[in-house]
Amino acid sequence: MADADETLAARLQREGALSLEDVLRVVPPICDVLVKLADAGAPSTVTLASVHLTPGAPPRVTPVPFEGEPRALVKQVAALTYELLKGLPPPESPTSADFIGLRPEVVRPVHAALAGTGASDLLTFARQLRSLGSGGTAQVEKIVVPDTKVSDKAPALGTSGRVGQIFGAYQLVRRLGEGGMGEVYVGRHTRLGREVAIKVLRDEYAAMPDVVQRFFQEARVVNDLKHPNTVEILDFVEEPGRVYLVMELLEGRTVAELDQEEGPLQVARIARLLAQACGALEAAHQLEVIHRDIKPENLFVLRDETVKVLDFGVARRLTGAPQTQAGLVLGTPFYMAPEQAAGRAVDARADVYALGVTLYELLSRESMSTVTTPQRLLRAASGELIPNALTTLVASMLSLDPAQRPASVKQVRELLEQIAAAPLAAPAPSTGQALANAGLVQPKSSSRRWLVLSLVAVVVGLVAFTQWPRETPALPVVPPPPPPVAVTAPLEKVAPAPPEPGPKPVKPKALVKQQPAPEVAPVVASPPPDPLATFRPRLADVRRRFDTLVRRYGQDQLTTLEKATVAEALANAAGAPTPELDDALTDAEHALAEAERRLGR
């Protein structure tokens, strides 16, 4: 960057096309500013001359009034991004040939936005840019040579033949994996036979003092923590040409691997695992150390379910000389808090945000790389109902404003420990039953209420039967019909036989004097009370609110979960009422309230 304030136009004229690292420091914060201006009722766009750059500070934007659809604004910002990367404005209808020399992961979001088929709003476009390099730790530093023009060449590792080499008292026996700055091997003590993990800094970085200092920082931070949920560092060795850490060898899987192999994980288990991670981070924050790279791949689960927080290599101390230059970005996209992605100063709330992303992904089994706006979680991927307290916690942890997040991981840990101590029941269709089994709400009384109604009906029937008259009145005796007469002559010649007088019916006195019996029959014959009567107002309200949302915003604006929750409530009321109807209605009302809040913003 320049030593003084300058516009983007001046910077582009002075230096030509910017590196991807510089573009990622500038464009996403610009998107954030434009979103805030739109929320304040002053929609604006940007030009090269309206963006001012100051060393060590986020870019400043001079508002330029804008009228148009959000996607048109995204297209303008994408055109600005293209010009910063290529040094010239994009053509009217760019093709793949116009993006030659840019990294493929950059081409996808920018090309789609210019074509009008990409991100529909600036928040999505900014998230796509911040996600570049997802899958590994992004290290946008000056020690990494910018390679905007040629991006498909592999880094010079020079370490593939290290197996069998001797590092101090240990021999490398097999390779476990690699990270952003080095590789990890299993090492065996040449005399004692003890196995350890050895993290070796890459050759090209071992000659850079600032990188070695950052590598040493990991050993020093973890050694200062001495926490049961961090890996034990046994030694740090710096020799001519190579630098490495000796650590305890862990046997188990990362949380990412555990979720992939055994998922979806139960809510209580997720809470128990991440509560341990919170314990390690809480200890780090007390030493004023921010991890800055929390993600499922950096949480290791031992066979006894103990969690170890790994990779403090990009951690930062809040006191002392900063290891990261102002405006530089360290961390993994999608897990980085907005202030961290923008290169601004971070505190413990950046780790809270990353924990929130990890919680969201484990509970929903949705990657944040595919989520534009995280939805309020009602049910976990395992089928369990998520306690309201946990739902609210995750939403606050994912807040873009650090002030809206929990102030410390201690608050997160305490709630997760409560959830882990009161595990939810196995997935069941009854929402109320799942909550009752978890001890989070009182059991619903709907089934008890129907049992009482059934018993009352039986008692009324028995009473009616006992009060029915025992003696029935005598009925007139009707003689049997005479046998048929054989017809042997024409009908007109056959005289009809006179009817034989039968016994005169006796009129019982009881029928004359007795008052009409009370009409007990309606107990059986009259229509039963409407079992849905108490629910019909709520059902009508759910239908009305759902129809209003569909009419106002369109059905596509409702999430699958919101639509399914309402459908489940209406299906429960379609036939005979079930004990789950009250629970289903409560879920539907909760989902509709969330949809109304989200769409009405």
C-alpha cells in the first residue's frame, strides 16, 4: 500500500493490476460498507475514485447514489473487482478467454456476477470472495509470493523423501499429513522406541526468520497453556536448514472426520465435544491468546472422546508486538469472523464466531460454503429438536457484529455442558416427547387429557345403561299370516276369506300413566364434541400466517424446514387428533415467527 491516503484509481494507475491478496483486503470491506449504506436508506455504488485507501485501516467509501436491483449492484462491484485484478475494465460480455491469468477460484464468482447469474446480493458476493482458498488455512502475507497470473503450479515441497530421515533422537517412519507451512510425520525414538508426532517446517519457509518465529510461537503458546485439551509440545528444534516441533502422538480422528464417518452426530455429543474445545480456548484467552483458526479439522478427538485443540500456528497475542501486519488475513475462510477477514484487529469474539460456524455445520450438516444466510436451527440433522437456548446461542455466535456475540467462550462452554449433561432422546416424531425426554420442558398433557375424555365417555355409557327401563311394555300379539290360497279359478270368482278375529290388545297402564322416559339415547346418538375445537383457532392462525407469507414473498422465500414444519402441523390435524398436534402447532408457530422476522427485515 502507499504511505498516504490515495484512491483506488490512483493506486491502480501507479502500480497496475493488484494481487489477489490486496483485492481480498479491499473488495469485501467495500461490500460491507455498501450494505450498511443500503440499510440506512442511502443505497450507493462505488467507483475507483470513490474508494480511499489508508495504510493500516479499512478502505473508506464516498457514497455514490445508486438506483437499481441488488444484482445490478453486485455486477458493478464485480466489474470493479475485475478491473483491480486485470488492470482494465471488463468487456461487455466477458468470456472465459477474458479471465486467462486469474485463479479459477476467483473466476467463478466474478464471471458469474458479471453475467448476472451469480450472487444475488453483496453479502453473498463478499462471502464468496472471503471463501477463496477454502479447505486450508489462508495465509495472505507478504512472505507468500503473490501468484495472480499463474496459479496452477504446485508449491515446491522438497519434502517427499523425508521418511527414514533422522531428526534428533527420532526417525521419521511415516507421513501423517500436511498443513499450510509444514508436514507432520510419525517419529520413533531410535533407542527407546517411543512414537511421537514431528511437525516439520517446509524448506522454503525454514530460511525466513519471521515464519520461523511464527512456527516457534505455536510451541510457546501451547507450552504456556498446559491444558488437557491441547496437544503436548515436547521440543522445538531449529537446526541449519530445518526447523521442527516434537509433539505427543494422538490417536483418533478430527471432528471433521468423525462427522463424516459417523454423522449426523447427536446433539449431546456435539455439545460435549465442543465444550472441551471451549475449555482450551478459555485458557488461551486468559493468557490473551486468540487462536484465529478454529474449525472441525483443528479439533482432534481421541479414542476416549477427549478433544485436543490443534494448530496454534496463526494464534495472536493481544499484548506485545503483533506478529501479523495490519490488514493481513490469517485463518480459514468461512470460519473467519468478518472483522478477521477484513484484516481488522480481533479479540476473543473472533474465536466465538468460528466456534459458532463449527456448531452450525455439525448440527445441520450444511457447509457454510453453501449457506448464504444461516437459518435458525430448530432440528438437528440427527432428527432431534434443538433446545431453544442452543438455537439462540448459535444465532448470536454467528452475528456479523462482534458486539452481538457472547463476550467469552466461558458462556458458550457453560451452556454446552448443560446440554451435554441432559442429552436428548433418540429421534422421534413427537417434538414434545423429545423435549420432555431431554428434561427441557414439562411433558405435554394432551395424551392424559384424551385418556380422561375416554374414561368419561365409558362412565356416561354405563350410567345410561343402568338407568334404562327394565320392564318393556307388552306389545299386541299379531297372528301369523294365513297360508296362501291355491288359485284354481278366475280371480273374480274367489270370494275373499273373512279375517279371523285375533286377541284384543291390552293397553298397559304403565304406558298411560308413566311420563316419557328421559332421552338417554342422545348420549349415544348425538354427535360427539369436536376434539379439534381447542386447536381450530391456532390451526386457522397458522394457515393464515403461512398464506400471507407465501402471497407476500413467494413460496421460494420460505425455507424447506419452515414449509415442512407447517405441513406437519396441518397433517396432524387432517384426521383424528393425535397427542403430537399441540407440539406440531407449537413448532409451526415458532417457524412462522422466525420466517416473519427474517423476511420482514
